[in-house]
Amino acid sequence: MVQARTRAERYIAAQKQEPEFPQAHADASRRILQVDALVRALDDARDRQGMTKAELARRAGMAPEAVRRMFSAEGMNPTAATLVALADALGLEVVARRRR
């Protein structure tokens, strides 16, 4: 006997049947990858500068635990203001450019 699926699983299955789902999924995936790449670039810059996460947090005016979570937790979705504050503290700027 098959177990009943959860409401969330039924919802997702129904959404996948909608004609706009593939494009919406692709758009969301692209955005997630861009945020992830930006967070990784900031963490790499921090590491290259020999700066601890706590020092970066202090320079950006943020709580150290928030910076630690952002660089280590799955599924983080930082605000643009947070990313810009961290970039600024690293002597970087966030610049928008046309996708390739």
C-alpha cells in the first residue's frame, strides 16, 4: 500500500503540471545560483585578505553569528543591503552587469 503524500508534495506535483513551471523553476534556480556565487566570492575575498568572519562582521556592523551563518548555512538568502555591507567592508563593490 502506498502512503498518502503530504500536502506539500501534492502542491509541488500540481505546480509542476502548470505550463509556466519550467520557466519559473529556471528563473528561480538562476537567481539562487547568483546569490550563492556572490556569497562565495565575498567569503573568498575575506579569506584572501586574511580576515576572520568576526572581523568582517565588525567592519560591516553586523553580528558575528549572522556572518558565520551566511557563509556556512545552506539556503541562505541574504538581502542586497547585507551583501553590499559585506562587500564594502572588504573594499569591494557590487556591480550589476548584463548576463552573458
